[in-house]
Amino acid sequence: VGDEALLAKFLTKEPNVKVKLALIQGLANIGTPDIVKSLQFVLTNRNKELKMAAAKAVAATGTPKAATLFKLLKRDPDLSVRFFAWTTLLRLNAKGAEGEFTATALSWLKPEHVKALSDNGKTSLDVLAHIAMKGNDSLRSVAIDGLQARGERAGTRLLSVYERCTFPVSSAAALTALSEVRKVESVGTYRKALDSKHSEVRGAAYWAIGKFGPRALMETCLQGLTDKDPLARAKAAYGAFALSKKKK
């Protein structure tokens, strides 16, 4: 501590990338807020390795100045840098970051990005729910899995995705995830879902009833054997069979 300016001076003049990385790591090891000033010019470096090393060091300080600098990387051409910038802004609760992220990120997010967001326990449930409703097919699937992994506290979001998503496959997936989270608590929701015009949703409902419903609903599942969709009929058959093995 105290050598931040000296290391920054060396960093400015040093031509060798490996030495630059060592200097950046040295500043990262110091870790004081003063390293932000020393590294801010590296955040716009054309070399991705240098840029990411500096970004990680600056992000670790958690200072308001760090949040301001990361706004410069929100549209970085390299998606890994861009994603790191956004996750840092979200973690630092930068003003307006969540709203701007959900409004703009769906055009460039990749499934691996959504998986990383899902695995990060600090990611807002609202962010995952937005992706689950508005993203493309692969993004929605990963986001729904992420919500399910959050357990009961994500139940309200999963219910919202099931009810509001305009993509039947994702709506059905959200209903299945909801059943795994709320189990017998939401049997009424599963029964209501049998009236859906989408066969995917009806199938998910029969599956959930079979797994978590009472034996008294076996007749309901048997009626599903006349469903016009073969997959829904198969799920109804599963539901009836599963309920037949229950005592009540």
C-alpha cells in the first residue's frame, strides 16, 4: 500500500504484455480504492487480457468510481468484457443498471451468460424472470431452470412466467418448475392449467397433478386420455398411473 502511483507509472511505460499483467496483478493485490485511478486507462485497452485483468481488479474495490468506469464497458465489442461489466454494475447496484440491463441485454446474451447469472445468488429474481419471459428459446429455458434452483422464494416469479409468457413451451416449463418448488401447495393451479388452449401446458399440468396431487384426482387424469394432443394424453396417462399408486 502506498506504491499504487509508482506501479501505475511503470504500467504506463511498460511495452511487454506479461509484465503489464504482473503490474496489474500487483495493483490488484494492493486492492485499495487508489488502484482505480491507476488502472482506469487500462479498461479501454485493445488487449482483452489486459482489459479483463484491470476490470477484475477495479471491480473488487466496489467503489462508486468503479461503477462509473464500468459504464464505459456496457457496449464493449467483446461480449465477455461486456457481460463482466454488466454483472459488476448489477452487483454494485449502480443506479438504473437493472432496468437498462433487462431492456437491452436480450439482444446479445448467450445461454452461458444466463447460466452465470442464475448461479450467482445475488442476481435479482426479476432479471431472471424477465429473461424467462422475453428471451429466445435457449435463454428462457436456462432462466427458468435458474428460478427453480432458487426454490420457494422464486415461486411468485415462476407463477408469473407461467401465466404471462407468450411461448407455450416456456409457459409449460415454468409450470413444471413451479410444481417442483411448491409441490402440493399449488395443486389448484395445476388443475386450472388443464383448461389451457396449449397442449404443452395441459401436459405439464397432468404431470404435476400426477406427482403432487391427491388420489382423488385420478379420474381427472383419466379424462385426459381423450385429449386431442398425443403428448398431453401421455402425460395424462402418467398422471393417472402415478395417482393410482397413492393411498390418498
